[in-house]
Amino acid sequence: MSSRIEESAENRIGNLSDKCIANFLVKSATGLGVGVLTSVILFKRRTWPIQLFTGFGAGYAYSDCNRLFNPLAS
């Protein structure tokens, strides 16, 4: 008998979804922070750098999530 307990498909999908949500929140918040700093320091408090860097973070999180669910696609 193996000492490792078999993981069900529902648990695996749930764990991957949790990782995706956590990655999305962290990467989007990081992008938001970089955007705010860039906006304040370089662009006289314009809003487009905030939106741009938040979008970069969200896109990177989406790419990571796609790679988690489809490991052969990368």
C-alpha cells in the first residue's frame, strides 16, 4: 500500500482553482502597485499606467492559470 492518499479529481480541480485565484489577486495587486508608483513618479498622476500595469498582472496570472490547467499547452 502506498503511504500517499490518492487525490480525487474534484480536490485537484479545487486546489488548482484556489492557486489561480490567489495568483490573480497577488499579481493584479502587484501590477496595481507598480502602476500607482509609475503614475505618481513619472506621469503626473495619470490613470492609464495604473490600468496598464494592472492588466499586465491580470494577463500574467491568466497565463499561469492556463499553464496550471493545461500543462501540455506550454
